[in-house]
Amino acid sequence: MSAVSMRHEGRAAVLTGEVAKLPAFLRRDLLTALSYRVYFVSDVLGLLSQALLFYFISKMVDSGELPAYGGSPTTYLQFVVVGVAIGVFVQFALTRVAAALRQEQLQGTLESMLVTPTAPGTIQLGSVAFDLLYIPVRTVVFLTLMTVAFGLDFQASGVLPAMLVLLALIPFVWGLGVLSAAAILTVRRGAGVASIAGGLLALLSGAYFPLTLLPTWLQEVAEWNPIAVALEGMRSSLLAGADWAETAGDVAILVPMSLVSLAVGMGAFRLALRHERVRGTLGVY
């Protein structure tokens, strides 16, 4: 066997070993979530109360000011429900990685976990493995409940394309979350970075109002906002039943942005981890 083949087999074995550790993270977070069942109920009630608020706001909004999808007018509630689902998802995903790391710091288990033969990337992915499964399911359940409760007209054929767009967005948000986690490692209070980033992205996403209401120069900036791209793609799919060709165009825009965000976030985390190990302050919180 050549040295190259042995090296490839060694890398494959290491990768397989790292992947095999992910179910342990998933099981831990699942058991933790199940021990706090009220969390699931409060999560759904929180989303429904927010949707109820926008229901009454929709009574005051002129539908003529809203964009049309598939040549058909849309109601404000249909427009904003998709924005609510994605907006809450973005805020949740932005803070989850940093919050998980902060919790490990406060429990005194972060340093112990990082000195184990586990790659930092595995720890990052494992920390959000449960959320990567829970958030897409939660989004589908929320949209289904809203459809039933308020009689909204969503296209069933657009569900899978919309989920594909959402999956393409997840690495982008995850990258920002990992960047926030890197800030927590170095300045201990880096969660504010995620809040600021999330607020700016939400403002320029068109989640709660059409982007046409913004000044022209801000509209041009918002066109490069991955969340705005994802929202338009999901609305086109759910409200107009956009075909896979249109969805592929949105995914083609999102994937490079997501890869860059993920690379920057993981690179920053590795630098922060190396810096704190050199200083010997990895466990300080």
C-alpha cells in the first residue's frame, strides 16, 4: 500500500471518528430539551402571539403596497408570516452557537471538552446539531399552524423548494454564530456582536415590510443581503409555487455567501482558540 493511500485512509478514519461523535452531542441536547418540555410550548405560543399581533396590524395595511408573487396579490399576513418564521430562525441561530459555548464556560466544562481529541469543528457542529434538525421542523410546523389558524393560502408544491432555500441559508447564519462564539472566547461578552449583526440584517431583509419602502441606496444594499434573498425565494415558493429553476437561482446566490460566512466564522474561532490557549485563559469566564 502506498504512502498516499495510507494517508487518505488515515484521514478517512479520523473523519469517520469525528462524525461518530455527533450523535452524542445530539442525544445530550435532546435529553436536555425534553427535560424542559414547557420550552416547546412557550416557543410555539410565542410565535403564535407574534403572528396574532401582525394579524391585527394587517387590518391597517393596504395590500396594494405589497409585492405580488406569481402575478397574484398577497395579503400582509401571508407576507409577514414567512418573515416572522425566518426572522425568529435567524435570531435563534445567530445566538445559539455563542450561547452553547458560553454555557460550557460557565459550567467549567469548556476547557475539558476542548482538550479532548475532538476537532473544534466537531464541537461547533455538535453544539448546534439538535438545532439544525429542530429549526427546519419548527418552521414547517409554524407555517402549517398559521395556514390552519388564519386560512392562509400557501402552495403545498412550494414547501420543498422553500426548505431547500432555508437549508442554503443555514450555513450563513451558522458562520455568524461561530464568529460570535469566537468573540466570546476572547472578550467573554461577544453575544452583543450577534445581536447587532442580527438587527442590521433583519432591518435590511424585508421580513416585516417591503424593501421598496427603503431609500433607493438601501434597497441596492439589501439586494446583497442573504436573508433578503432567502425570504424572497421562500415567499415565491410558498405564495406562488415557484418552480425548481427559480429556486436553483436563489440557492446559487446563497451558497457562495454561506460558504464565505462559514469559512470566516470557523477561521476566527480557530484563531481565538489558539490565542486563548497560548495565554492560558481558555477556561476563564
